[in-house]
Amino acid sequence: MNQSNKKKKKAETQLKINQLDEMLWRSTPLGKFLSSIKKDTAKISRSGPTTTKNEKRSWVVRIPSAFVFTGSKTGGFQTVVKAETQDQAWDEAAKCNEWEILDFFISHMKVFPQDPL
């Protein structure tokens, strides 16, 4: 066997080992879980509208009433702000003077998109 055939055979063997390693990984519970997430993510990103990095969207910011001086008289407060990211939504909400009073109990602070993708 000449040198190029040995290299080719070695590369083919390594490819088979990598394929077997991938099959073994996918058979584990964690591998199955991560594979399903990748598939679901691919389906979501192809099917619906996507936002670009610099595109602002509406975020709902909710806080419990315990964080405000009114105490437990209300369930909580929420406001809707425009921001690029969740962190920026928190910053914008801190500057906001208009908050809606909620009639249901809020146990912890939340930030989520107003319109999911």
C-alpha cells in the first residue's frame, strides 16, 4: 500500500469513528433532548417572522405590588415598553411613569414579549 492509500484509509476510518460517536451521542437522553431542541428551533425560525438584532419590539414588564408603597392593595403593576432586548426593557420600564394596575396577584418580576414570534 502506498502512502496516499494509507492516508485515505485512515481518513475513512476516522470518519466512521466520528459517525459512530455521533450515533452514540444521539442515543443518550441528553443527546436526544438537544437534538429535539435544535429541530424545534429550526422549525420556529423558518416558519415565523424573525426580528433583527437592532429591531425594537414591545415588552411587557410586570412587578408585584409589594415592590411599591401601596403594598398588598393591588395585585401588581405592568407597563409596555419598546426595546431591543429584555435588559433594555427593564431600563425603559424604570423610566416609565405610566403603569397599569393589575387585578391579579403577581409573585415576582417578569419581562416577556408582548407579541411572541
